[in-house]
Amino acid sequence: MQILQLISLLLDYPKPELLAAQDELLAVVAASDLPQSNKLSLSSFIKQRCSADLMDWQSEYDGLFERGRSLSLLIFEHVHGESRARGQAMVDLQAQYKEAGLDIGVKELPDYLPLYLEFLSTQGADNAQLGLEEIAPILAVLTCRLEQRESNYAALFQSLLRLSAAEVDLADIKAQIATEKRDDTPKALDKVWEEEMVTFMSAEQSNSACGTGNKPSESQRRDQFVPLSTDLLQTDALAQELFHEAAVKRA
């Protein structure tokens, strides 16, 4: 699915190549099966970002996604935090990549959302939809938090939710996060450094989990979707609650 590849690129750290590819990006959006409202918001995001200064874009990206945990693009950070359980969950996810015939070697950890979207983009429309549906609770929380901060990055997550076809009550989530304290302030970040003294994964494990460098291709897709390992939810209370509700509905 080209639209997932596009959103994966837009959610990754902004690079100069994106600015030069504006027309191609807009063409992918126009050719997608997304509703017109999502196409318009995605196109607006692309035009605004590609016409702005790259360094300003990169600075805003760092401020949103690299400070604090509430907007982290690491999937399991929202459910396992920095606990050792997250390390095992990532090993399981990497095993799923390999079972699908993928050997992905990049510097990011396996649960890095742009990487996961790139993987789903090679798995066929049905499997991609199932993969997005499974992480829909996290996508929904991130959507609402970005809307709360009035960031147009919310358009990317709104489109992912639409592609997931998941039924999520965004109004309820917005009510729950209305009183959340920001975790990206200097004071909040200092507190995190003070409280978290144990790393969840050694550098050797991290390097091993990241593969050797080959990107997935359509020929490597699976016939059936294998769900993420999310049976040890324990960190983000809101994400945990939403995952539980989604599991009950699936049952």
C-alpha cells in the first residue's frame, strides 16, 4: 500500500528529499482510497511542510516526538515503558518480521512506528488493515494528543485510523487527556531521568534486533497477519485500557 509508505516517510525524521518530492507525494495521496476529507488534510500537511524551512520542520519534529513519552513513535513504549517486558516484545516483533520473510536492517528499533508501517505496506491490504487495527488504541491516543497541541501531524494519524477501520471513541479519549500534564517540559524530563535508571535492552540486543539492511518488498508479504505481542500491557494506563477494550470486542 503506497499510502502507508507515504505516511511512514512523513512520520520519519524530515529529510531534504521530501521537500523535492512534493508532487510525487501529493500524487500518492490523490490515488489512495482514503476519504476526501483525509486526502485534503494530508495534502495540506505535505504542502505546508514542503514549503517551509527544513530546519524549522526538523526542530518541531524533535520537540514533538523526541521529548517525553506521550508522543513517542515507539509503539511498545506506550504499553511497556522502559521495562524489560518491552525488550521481549520487540524480540517477538522482530521474529514476526523474519517469519514474514523480512530482513530489515535500520538503526531504529523494531517497534518504531514508521518501520512498522513500512512493513505493513508490503503485506497486502487486508493484513495491513489488521495490523493498523491492532495498534488503533495507540494511534487514537496520539491523534488526540496531537490535536490537543494543534499540530497538523494529527492528519497523519487520522488517516491511519481511517485505514484501520477501527471503532474508537475519540471524544472519550479527548476527555481523558484533557487534564494530562505535559511530559516534555524540562522539569518533567529531569524527573524521568531521575526515576528511570534501568535500561530495557542492551546495545548488543538492539543491534541484533534491527536486522542487516534489506527493506521489505511485496514479494515478501505473508498470507495471514500475525498480531503484535501486546499481552503484557502495564505502563500507559490509557493505552492499557483501550487495548483491553479492543481485545474484548475482538473476543
